[in-house]
Amino acid sequence: MRQLTEAFCGAATLPAQTRRAIALFSSLWTLPTERAFTAGLLRWIRMLEQDRDLRSRFRASWQSMAAHLDSVPFFADAGIPVEHALWHEATRRIFQRLLPSAREHVDTARLFTAVLSSQQAVDRFREIDGFIFTRLARLLWPAEGLRALPGVRENLHQAMRLLAARVAGRGATPAIRQRSSALTPENSPFYRLIFATEDFVQSSETGHEAYHRWSAALRACREELTQVRLHMEEAGVSTGLMFDITSMEAALDRLEMLAATQVDPAMRAVPVVHHPEAQAMAVAGGHAPARVPVEKPSFAARQLLNTLVSGLLEDTRISALVRQNLNLLARKTVERTGYGGEHYIAHTLREYRQMWLAAIGGGLLTVFTAALKLRVVESHFPPFVEGFLIGTDYAISFLLLQIFGLALATKQPSMTAATFAGIIRQNRGISRRSKIADFAASISRTQLAAALGNVFAVCFGAIAFERLWQHFFRSHYLPAPVAQHVYETLHPFSSATAIDAALTGVILWLAGLIGGWCENFAVYNRVPAAIAAHPFGQRIGARRMQRLAHWLEHNIAPWSTSIVLGFLLGFTPEIAHFFGLPLDVRHVTLNTGMLALAAARYGTGAFGAHWFYYAVAGIGITFVLNLGVSFAIASIVALRAYDVQQKERLSILRYVLGQAFRSPLRFLYPVDAAPELTTIAPAKTAEEESAS
């Protein structure tokens, strides 16, 4: 370590200094164990503290190197997304990962990416003990702070100017302006942030007054972004818009960190520290314990460094890029609540009874859907024709359900995902858990009512259908081989019922996702307004065109969901068979209808057959997996969209399960008043937020 330090002190040019600095710190950060790293870092620090001449030469070389480095990209770009095109950004990261030396010698980020090139190295930097970090900062940072490094201070100022300009540039895009409350660009808080930042950097040495004025401008930008998010409910959202908002929020966070390091003193004196770990390391190194006077770096400076080194590593990782794009897609999926989700939640006793009636009607309609589907299967059409006919049968049935206000079990969770996302977005802490529990109880009892209503109606409807068919045609509706095939495919152990039911849950969620995308596309591109203003209205009447636009605005999501769901259910088995996969779809209501038709063929004798009860068990498994998988995926997407951490997810799950054990009846029947699911939680005190 002494040889590497002497080599760094003897470097005469900037490339040599950066190369030898990388070699010096890499030898420390690549030590095999955490104990070896801590011990090696402490010994190196102690060596410089005890050798005054070496320490003086090291500080002079370090400050000389820092004065000539360009830190603007390091401060302004590390960890902040700049490109949302997945392929272009992935290619850039691959080359940056493979060729880290491609950075210029004057780029400060080159030092950090070369030394902290792995997650282990970054974690070591972030988790350095406060006492050790203070002594390290005392060696690397002059006591005068930024006044001794005017080049670094100028880089901080230039980074703040760049970030402010970036925020203003993204805030000037048409998508942001259309959702902004500012009437003119001159009144936009994003535009004014540039001038507020310039005033701050020009007068940053005058104290906290300039900082408070600049903070007010920053808060105005955050409030405007909140307004933009709220406006998405009406104006739609795109992945590009979500990327711009995410990038602007990250830039505002970075601006706040950079400003805090300049307002707070870079170093402040603290009493002499006697650290037990220093004692242990001194004894291990053969030196007597010493009382070491140290100076404590500002919290803002360390927080900034931790954020920057983590951001540099994230900028080179493909997995982080994929995760970021998935989060953008998830945010786009759930950001808009739409019109249909709340309709499928029964809060009150009156809504609960209406759901029963709607489910009974849906079950009766499903009898005819299942009967037609079995007739198509019996006809042995070519795979494409069979998939198209079954998909059309399902789609027409789902559209009739939508038109007449009927309900189909397990179709609702995909439609209520946006309502769930609204709870996550507008609540925090205990309020969030409580409202999610209320929402889960509402979904549970609504689904139970829909499933039971569907099952009872489809069973009695199938019996009546079979009796009427026998009366008019003097034969059973289903031939014996088809009836046998139905109950064989529902056996919970000898068939793939569980896998097929889980797959159907994915299809249910996917259909809701596509329906939400169609609605968002129409709203974002103002399709209803374009239809209302179409010249064709001069022929059929402007009022008719307006009614058509109104109908499209309120029905595009449920209609597109119904059509997509029908054809996904129809074509999925055929596509799977094309690839040699023995997959099928299992929907609780549709398969109950087919089972009821098969059992009705055998009359009351079916109740004495073991296959009937195995098939009923398969129907129960289908219900659980249809509902569970569909709602689980929707919930995970919503939680991911708003960066709810794993710890909080487990906390929410434990809370909901606890509520289910304490008050099981509310998950089965509406015993309490309707909760206000979308009410924004009141502001919390600092103590409450910390407790959350």
C-alpha cells in the first residue's frame, strides 16, 4: 500500500494520476473478505495519519487531480435515466460494461466505475463504518471544503444548471404541457427553475436565504408533477410520458442533494472520538490504541456519494434497465383508473344483492355459451376454425354480459386492478394497509357472490336446457363420448386442471390489461373528441356523432376486454397444441356449465358416480386459481408500479390475512359500511411517517 501510495504521489500528469489512483483503491476494494477490507482500509488510513510527509504529498496530489477532473457527468448523469428506448440503451450499457476505460481520463466517473465495478464493492463503500468514513474523508477532503477546490464547486454548479435545464426541457414537451396547470411557458415552474437555480449558484455563499428561495421553486416543480399525474386520469398516459416524469423526479432529487452539500458545511468539528473498532484494529496491527481527533462529514455529502456510486453501477447493468422498463410499463398499465373497475366491487348490501342477480343472469347466459362450445368441439373442425368459432362464441357471450349488466365470476379482478392501484398511489403506511384490507374483503365477497350465483344458475339452467332438448328432439344434447370427455378433463389429479386454471387466470389478467391499453390509447390520442368532430357528422348529424363518441369513451375498455378475452380463451388451446403443448383453458363458470350439461345427460345417476365429485373438486380448484392468479398478477403489477418494497408487501399481506382471521364474515358478506377506497390520506406528521 505504501508503494502504491508513493506511486500516486509521484504521478506528474492527470492520466497517470487517475491510473495510479485506480490501482491504489482497487487493491483495497478487491480484498477477498469484509474483514480483510476493513482492516486493510484502516491500516492505510493509519499509515497516512502517522506519516506527515506522505500525507502532505498525498493530499497535494489528490487535490491536484480533483482540480483537473470533470465531475459534471458524475454529478448530473449517474443513475438518472436518459434514454427509454430499450434496445439502444441496452447496447450502450453492454459496451460500457465491457469497455469501462472508454470514458475520458478527465471524467470523475471513470475513477468510481473502475474501483466500484461490482455490487460487492458498492456495498462496501456504502456500508463503511461512520468512524472510518470520517477519517477517510479527513484525508481526501480539505478542511476548507469547497473553497479549497473551486473546480469541484464549479462542477457542482454546472451540474445543477444542467439538471435544471433538463427538467425544463422535459417539462416543455407537449405531453407535459397539456397536463400542466401553467397557462404559458413563462409561468411554468419547470421554466422558472432555471432562473432560480442560477440565482442560487451565483449567491450560494451568502447563506440559507438563497437556498430557501430555490427550495420553493423546487417544491413548485414537484407540485406541478403531482398535478400532471392527477391529470392522467382524464388525459391518458404513455410510456414516454411516464419516462419523462420519472426522469424529472430523479433530476429534482439529485438537485436537492447537490444543493444540500453546498448549504451544509462540508466538514464540522466534533469532539475527540475513541472508537472500539479502532482499538481492535490498532491492537491487530501492533500499535497501541489511540484517541484520534476527527471531523465529521456532512450527512448530505455522504448521501450524495452513496447515491452516485449506486447509480453508476445501475447505469451499466442490463437487469436494472429491464427492471426500469418493466416498472414504466407497470406504471402505464395502472396509472389510469378507467371507468369499469369500481362497477365490479360490492361495498353495500344493496350492491351485494345486485351482484347476485347479475351473476344469476350471467350463469343462465353461460349455459347457452357452454352448449354451443361443446357442439363446436363435437364437430371436429380444423384447429383454426374451431378456435375462431369458440372465440366468437365466448366474445359474443361476454359482450351480451356487458350490454345487459350481467356478471361472470373471476372476470372482475382484471377490471379492478386500477382501483387497487389507486389505493396504493393515494395512501401510505397504516392507511394503505387498512384500505387494501377493505378492498380485499370487498373483492372476496363480490367474487364469492358472483361465483355462487353463476354456479347455481348454470347448474339449474343446464338441467332445464337438457330437459327441453329431450322434450323437443327426443335425445340427449351431448353424446356419451363428449360428456365423458368433459368430466375426464376436470379431474383434479389425472388431468392438468390446476395448470390450465392458472393459465386461464393469466389470460383473464392479460385481457384486462389489453382492455385498459385500448381505453388509454383512445383517451391519450383524443379519439372520442376526434369522432365527435368528424366531418361525417354533417351527414348523419352532429348529435349522433357526439353520442357515438360518448359511447366509445365509456365502453371501449369493457368491450375490448370482452372481445380479447373471448378470442384468447378460444385460440390459446389451439396455439398450444400447434407447439405440442397439452394446454387448455379452465374457466369456473364455463366449465361448470359444461359439467352440468354432461351430468344432466345421466340424470340423478350422476350423483352416485365418483367422477362427478372429482369434477366438482376440479371446479373448486379452478375457481381458486382463476381468481387467485388473476388478482395476484394485477396486485403485483400495481405494487411494482409504485415501488412498494418487499418488506412492505409482506406487511400488507400479513395485515390482510390477520383481518381475514379476525373478521372472516366481512370477507363473505357486506357487514360494514362501504369504505372510501380512493380517498387521499391526510398528511402525516414526521413521527407517524417514521412509524409507517
